Amino acid sequence: MKNSSHKGQLNSMRRIEGQVRGIQKMIEEEKYCIDILNQIKAVKNSITTVEGKILKTHLGECIRESLQGEDEFDTKITEILKLLKR
């Protein structure tokens, strides 16, 4: 099975990385708690967005491909269920 490419998410991940560095700086500079929490919330939302896009790709490509074989399909469903239980 071919792995899907998620390179389109790299810009978002780099932006998230910058946001996290910004939060570290805010903490070092003892910024107001609510301002720090707002930035943490923004990072969490950004990660959730990337996660959703990667999951959508997985469902649309990897799961579709696995429909060709019943054993492989069952494995993919088990993978997703384990992921969602975390």
C-alpha cells in the first residue's frame, strides 16, 4: 500500500512550531496568564485542524484502497478505533 503524502501540512506544522516558541517566550517574559492560555488554545486548535486533514486523507485514500481486501480493511478499522480511543 502506498502511503499518502502529507507534505501540504508542513507549512501549518511550521506555523505551529513558531506559535509554541512564542508561548515559551511569553512564559519566559512572564506575560499575563490569559494571554498565554489564548495562545495555547490557538496551538491546540491548529493541531486539531492538521489532525483532521490527515485523518480525512487517510479515510479517503488508505481506507478506500483497503476495501479491496477484507483482512486489510479490518486492520485499518482497528487502527482508527485505537487512535480515537486515545
